[in-house]
Amino acid sequence: MKKINISNWKDFEMNKLFSIKPTKHHNLTNKDLMEENGKNPVIVNSSYNNGVGGFTNYPTTEKGNVITFSDTTTSDSIFYQPEDFVGYSHVQVLKPITYNDKWSRECLIFFAIMFKKQASLMHYDYVNKFTRIDALKLKIKLPINDVGEPNWEFMRDFIKRLETRERERVQAICRSI
């Protein structure tokens, strides 16, 4: 994919787009929470596996179609969560406060990528932790439409193109085996 021209993109203040709150959690030890045959994902303080640390049969505590991150690790823990899930201590959830009806799956994935990129420039680590207060201070550069609002169509189409390209690559690999 070609390099994207971002010269006409605009900075959006995180605190104007999203609220950030800790996830609700069951306050159990991993031994009691995680189950081998669990159905509900548990989002933990991890930079891997989309933040999924395991599964449980306890009821979900959070709705899906949101962005999560851990405030005890680096900015690498920023992920889009498609499904309802069980929260974990120190996992934060972003919920739109403006343009609520515009944040499709693809737009949230696009935003999560831009959010992670911006946060990574701040050099957070296990000592200098990435907190929700820090996150709310960020400005995230997004494509804009003719009226200066986020360009929802561009974000949706961009993610769909990436997904199509990856699906075609996987199909090509499968055909060659």
C-alpha cells in the first residue's frame, strides 16, 4: 500500500471524542476466573493476543465494539475489542462521547491504530505507565471530510481494503499448499 498523505488531516482531542473508564471486573484471582472451557474473553494487562488473557464462563462486564488499553503497561496494549468481554483490573475502556452513531467497527480499528501510534511516540514503559489521564491529553490525527469532521468513509474503506488484501494473501497461501 502506498504512503498516505496526511497533510490535510486534523488533530482531534481525545477527551472530546471518548470517555475513558476502568472496566468492571469480577475481582477474582486468575485461578478462579479463568476456565479451560470458558466462552467469554477476559481482557487483561497484556500487549499480546488482542489483550485476551483467557476465557471464563462468568458473565461479561463490558460491551464489545470498544477500544481497551492497560494502564499498567506500555501503549502496546491498545486494542479494538469486537465482542462483549470480562474486564480486568487496570484495563481501561474508551467509549465514544461524540459522533456516537459514526463509530463503526472499521472506524474504531482505524482509530485504535492511530491512538497506538500517537501513544507510542510518548515512550511509555513499565515504569512510566500509560494512564487514562495521559490518554485523555493526547491529540489524535485523523482524516477529515469537507466540513472538518472525521472522514468516516475514508477510515471504513481503508480498513476494509486492508482486510481484503490480507484475506486474498491467505487464500493465495492456502492455494499454494
